[in-house]
Amino acid sequence: MTIFDNEYIRIIISSGVIYLFIIAAIRLFGKKQISQLSVIDLVFILLISNSVQNAMVGLNSTLAGGLVAAGTLFIMNFIFKQLLYRFPKLGNLIQGKKMILIYKGKLNKDNIEEAKLTIDEIMELLRKHGISNIRDVRMMMLEMDGNISVISGEIRSKKGEKR
């Protein structure tokens, strides 16, 4: 008899592996704005959660099996957050880093491409912040959590002149 013969231990291990897989897959396939999911993103998340359910609990559809799987996910999430707090470099690896998309009215095309954002999406985000022209942006940042921060206002040249 091995440790994997215990049904609840198997659920714990399966749930933990699925948790790590989903984090790695989301990181690998990129993110834009996690806080503002599109319909496609929402459907994707719903389908992923349904597709991995059986992998976590197997044939055990009991209340206890579901609670063990959910409890494992809560514990894994807590541990992961503690690790990210204690090891900032791990956070950069898992969550990504913040990226400047616009600085002093100029697009950072490399970062925009890396973030997989289109110019239309950039302009939509600016309009949501009440800005109609890229030249009016002092800084636009894709934050680690997927939110977009925008700072607008007068941009001055090196000689102190308004642009």
C-alpha cells in the first residue's frame, strides 16, 4: 500500500499539481488585464475550471472530496502568496514585471508588443482615462496585477518648455 492509495491524499496531490499547472500556463500564455476580463477570457476560465475538476477529484464527487480539493487550493494559494512576499524575484518570475507602455507621449513599442496589446486597445484604455491623444500621456504602465495606470498632464521638454 502506497501513499497514493489513500483517495484524499491523491486529491490533495492532484489539486496541487493542477494549481501549479494553471499558474504556469497563464504565465506562459501571457496576460493583459486580469481585472478586466473579456467575454472570451471569462468563457476560457469557466471551461478550464470545469475541465480540471475531474483531474482533481477523480470519481470522488462527495462533499468530503470537494472540500479536500477546495481546501488544498486555499492552502496552496496561501503558501504561494507567502513565497511571493518573501522572495520578490519569484514574484517577478511568476507574476511578471510592470512595463512602461507610454512615456512622455511616446509609445514603447517593444513593451506594447510583449504585452500583446494593440494600438486600438491602448487608445480605448486612454479614452477610459479621459485622454484622447497619446502625446498627452506622461506615463502609461501595465502593472504586475494586469491593471493599467495612466498619468497625464503637461509634458515639458528638457528646456522646461510645454509640448
